[in-house]
Amino acid sequence: MDWSDWSFWQWLSAAFALVVAIIGIKFAVNFDINRYLEGRKNAQKKKLTALCPHTELRLLESGEILIESRFHSPMGTTAYICGQCGLVVHDQNAALRVSQDWGSNPIGWLKADKRFRKAYDKFYGI
Ligand SMILES: [Zn+2]
């Protein structure tokens, strides 16, 4: 290849390709694997929170099904924290509503709990 035959546009595209390559290398050098993993972990945790039913299903001796909220309010706070996934809500009604919703849909709860368990085991590598 004779470089002296290169047209202006060929030189320009070659220069452009070089700039893109330099930016790519700079990005690769700045790429922090720990931050990337941290970001992924946070995203997975968020997904876990979204899958959590925030309730516990109990079968009573009488054969009745009881859906109990996993939200509890630590002393001295007005926040409610899910004991299973760590979701924090500041509205008691919202926490109650979750249990009421699942209370009318125990089959849906079983499915949701199964999905959560699967995601949980995957996340914590159990
Ligand atoms: Zn939860």
C-alpha cells in the first residue's frame, strides 16, 4: 500500500479510527472491575427487593392460612424494614397493604416466594 496515494478522506477516516482507538484504550484503563461488580450487585439486590413478597405465609393448625407482614419498625424510627430483603418504607399503610394484597392471593404468594427464593439462592450462591 502506497500511503502517498491516500486521499484526504482516507486520512481523515484513519485519524478518526485512531482517536476512537485511543478513547477505547483510555476507557479500558479507567474501567474499574470492582465498581462494575458493585453496580451489578446493587442491581441484583434491587431485583431481589422487587421479587420479595415482604410477607410470610403460615399454615395454622386449624387449617387456616395466615399471611404475616415481614415489615418491622426498629425502635426510635418511623421506618418499616422488611426482615427478608431489607426494603425500607416510611408508610405503615403501605406495609399493611402488602400483607392484605397477598392475603387475598395465597397461590400468588407461593409463586412469588418461589421466584424470590430462586433469585435469593442465585444472589448469595447457595
Ligand atoms: Zn421484602
